[in-house]
Amino acid sequence: MVEAVRGAGVVVTGAGGGIGAALARRFAAEGARVVVNDLDADRAKAVAEEIGGTAVPGDASAIIADAREALGGTVDVYCANAGVGSGGSEAADESVWALAWDVNVMAHVRAAHALIPDWLERGSGRFVSTVSAAGLLTMIGAAPYSVTKHGAYAFAEWLSLTYRHRGIKVHAVCPQGVRTDMLDATGSAGDLVLRPTAIEPRDVADALFAGMAEDRFLILPHPEVAGYYQARAGDPDRWLATMNHIQQKWEAAG
Ligand SMILES: NC(=O)c1ccc[n+]([C@@H]2O[C@H](COP(=O)([O-])OP(=O)(O)OC[C@H]3O[C@@H](n4cnc5c(N)ncnc54)[C@H](O)[C@@H]3O)[C@@H](O)[C@H]2O)c1
């Protein structure tokens, strides 16, 4: 139970389905007033109706003013959850890289730009970033996703270290596979590395609430990721060799 959530004004982007919808449901169940954002207006409206929230459809990069109005002037918690799966290599089209930067990183930067002045004035505010274990490690076959999720993690980390003494709390949520449309779209690479240990979207919401109760920055719905992250930092070449074995296994599976 996170007491500060009752009555709080909460925004969840990309909440028309998947992890975002699970976060929106959980915040509403804990007594928050929730703005449900998604590019897909119908899905945003359906979730908002279900939980008694307000739909603010559109690009996550440009909704703060409308969300604030819907919440009576103040956003207390902002969940930067909308993301794009963007697979491919260095040869992925520039437009694929640009979209990944825009949604997975710049939408977070723009939201923070709009929210931080008010949060500093009030001495409180909570920024929840749905990053990914790919932001700490990597994702086979998905360079734009891996690189931009590292960016999202770095930005969340920067926000946290810069503003934590001024009342702003930041959480970076870094799951591996979660059973959503995005996991379905990862194809054979996802089947190999994500699906075997995939969890449900509500498990991510549970992990976030457990982490918020302890004011923990790094939230790992798959606890084993902590060991992989340590292994990567402790011996990069060994870690890369292990990942390359997985890459070769994926190539062999065709
Ligand atoms: N599913 C996984 O295995 C997994 C693992 C780790 C991290 N994540 C991250 O979790 C977040 C949610 O993903 P999901 O798995 O629920 O995927 P999903 O595809 O089910 O949901 C993503 C939602 O974001 C919306 N969206 C996309 N671009 C948007 C934009 N510009 N503005 C507003 N909404 C937009 C989509 O319409 C969709 O409803 C993403 O950031 C993703 O990278 C997912």
C-alpha cells in the first residue's frame, strides 16, 4: 500500500493495453484519479471507462497540458510507459531509429520538461519510466530498441540523481518478457529469450507498487535481471560471449 497514491492525479501513457493498462488499473484500484493515454483513442477510452478514469488520447509527447487540465491542475505521478518495439540492426531504416528515439526517449524528456518546474515548486512528484531489461542489458535482433531503452534508463537515472533531494521520486521499471502485443511482435527472438520467463502485465504493476513502497529506483519484475546486470558490469567480454552464443542460437533457428 502506497498511501501517497490515494487521491493522486496519475497519468499513464500507452495505457490502451498491455503494461500501461495494468498500471492504470492498479493506480485506479488504489484510489488514484487516472488519465489514460494512448495513440489508439478507442483503446484509451475503453480502459478509462472500465476504471473510472479520463481518456486523453494522442502522442505521449504532447499530452501534459490536457492531462493536467483533466486532473484539476496537477499531475502527481507520471508513468512514461508508451514504447515502440523497434527491431532491426544498424541497417534499420532511419525512420525506425527516429521513432524509437522519439517515443522511447524524447517523450520522457518532453514530459519531464513540462512537469519538473511544478514538482520543484511543490517539492514533490513521481516519475515512473517503463524502461526494459533491454535498457540494462540488450535485446537480440533489436538495435534501435536496445539503444533507446539504454537512453530511457540513463535519463531516469539522471532525473533521480539530480532531483532526489528536492522531493522528486523516480522509478525505472525494467522487466524482461511480459505477455503483451509487444512480446507477440518480437517473433523468434522473443520466443527464444523472452517468452520462457514471461510474466503478466499485472505482475509488473505489483513490482512497481512494491518498489514505490520502498522508494526504490530500480524495479526488477524479473529479479534474476540483477545478476545479469552485475555479470555484464563485472566482466563485459564474458557477458558478450554469452550473448553471442544466444545470437548464434537464434541465427541457427532461422
Ligand atoms: N512486453 C514486454 O515484453 C516488455 C518488456 C520490457 C519493457 N516493455 C515496455 O513496456 C512498455 C509497454 O509495452 P507493452 O508491452 O505493454 O506493449 P503494448 O504494445 O501492449 O502497449 C504499448 C502501447 O503504447 C501505445 N503507444 C505507442 N506509441 C505511442 C505514443 N507515441 N503515444 C501514446 N501511446 C503510444 C500503443 O498504442 C500501445 O497501446 C513499453 O515501453 C515497452 O518497451 C515491454
